[in-house]
Amino acid sequence: MPKTSARLLSLLSLLQARRDWPGALLAERLGISPRTVRRDVDRLRELGYPIVAFKGPDGGYRLDAGATMPPLLFDDEQAVALAVALQIAATSGAGIEEAAVRALNTVRQVMPARLRHRIDALQVTAVERPAVRPEPRVDGSVLVALGAAVHAHEVLRFDYAPTHPREVADSGVPAPPRRVQPHHLVTRGGRWYLVAWDLDREDWRTFRADRITPRTPTGPRFTPRDLPGGDVAAFVSARFRGSDGSGDWPCRGEVILGLPAADVSRHLRDGVVEALGPNRCRLVLGSWSWIGLASDIGKFDADIEVVGPAELRSAFAHLARRYADACS
């Protein structure tokens, strides 16, 4: 029979692996008697593990949720996954960076050397996007409150800070709290957003989490609506594109560029490139506005032939006049 300490760790590992364990099956897996299982369960309870017994023909044990966080056991894959997740959390902009770093150090300290070397070899570096000012951070308690409302399907009331403080100063009256049916909490480009159905505006909205101050208590429960398209990632991407709900850019045009297709495609995140020769290609690209589309195409250092539509041709003419005026 294994030593008591090793046996307790094996028992705890089994209890964490599945919800319910029949007592007889635990005894068989551990190679001990049901009576010894009962004694070991009592020892784990004394150490703070909330293990409850359930009755019935296959009566057994369950590791339940408790009031405090007891020590946990992880297998190799879980430990590596946890460490990687904590590295990512330390760069998430969710306001939990310091806590994530401390948790990562705690996990790393108790890892065996073989796993510690794997984690130390994988370092996640956050590369900030160029910006005039740093990205705003979100209070972790706000994310927890938003996530809880999404999970419970409860109407959420919150104050939504304006983009510019002068918006309140100009009106003299703070905006009333928003009332929404929260649907999803998402992250995009280092920022957190709440996707929700706005009850007052009767439409889907995307709110920046760093501008949300939840009010308590939450409202009544609701039956979730179907998100347009059914895919939250596609929905959010379409909203940032200024799409009307089709998922495509509201402005899309076609040009011929005096560049090899390979040189163009490596600089595109979204678009279609077709080779027309060694130094010529067709580009179909979208943007949120015609001026924006013309500007994006103008970044390529090449001759441009507009295929269509007429709105894109007009946008190029408008930019040409603007650039000419800037040189005068």
C-alpha cells in the first residue's frame, strides 16, 4: 500500500478528474479498502478540501466548491496550459496584469524542472500598437460583473462614460444609465467590449468595457436573442467595419496596381489580389469609407488604375486636390 501522503495526493487527483466517484471504484483505482477511502476523505476534509458524500446504490464522493481556495493538482498538460494562459493574461489589458504575474510565479515555483524549462522557453511579448495615448485599462471587477450578467442572462444597467469629458460639460446633464441585455464579452485589439441588445434604442450595440460602470442590482432575467449571423466574432468585425450587417465592408473597390502580386499580398490583412503579369496585379479591397479606401490603396508605391466603382474614382480625385493644396 502506498504511503498515506502519496495516497492522499492520488485520491485528490482522481476527485479533480471527474465530478462523481463511486466509493468502490475509488478503492479499486487506489488499491485500498473502502474503509481506507473513507479515512482518507476525512483527512482531505481536515486540510480544507470540500468533499461531499452522496448516497445511493453507487454511493461515493464529490469534490465540491468551498469558501476558500485549497491547493490544487494539475497534470503536465494542464500546468503548461495554465502557465501559457497566465502569460497571455499578463498582457491582456484586463487590469489583472500584476495578479497574473504573481500567479505565474507561484505556478512556476512548484513545477518540476522538466515543465519549468518548457515554460521558460516560451515567453510571450506584447507588442503595443502605435497610438497617441496608451490603451485604457479595464478594472477586473468590471469584467467579472459583465461576465456574470452575460452568464446569468440578467438585464444590466450601467453608466457609460463619454469619449470626451466636454460632451457632458456641453450638455450640463449626465447621460441616463444604459439598459441592455448582455450577450457576449469580447476582446479585440487590446480592448474589451460588451456586445448587447440596447433596450432603449432597440438595437444591437458594442460598448467599450473601460467606459462602463455597472450599477447594482442587475435587472430581471431574459431570454437571449439570436445575434445577427450567429457568430459573435463576425458580428463584431462587421460593426468595426461599419457594415450594415452583411459582414462585408460598406465600401469596396477594384484597382490595377503596377506591382507584383506577391509584393501586394504580403501587406494585406483583407483583400483579393490577382496577378496580371510580372509587375502588374488586380486588387479588390474594402474599407469603412471611400476616402479611407483610396488612402489605403495609395499606400502602395505604384501606378494606380481605377476599375471601379465611380465613388472610388471620386475619392482619388478628392484626395488629389487635398494633397495638391497641401503643397501650395
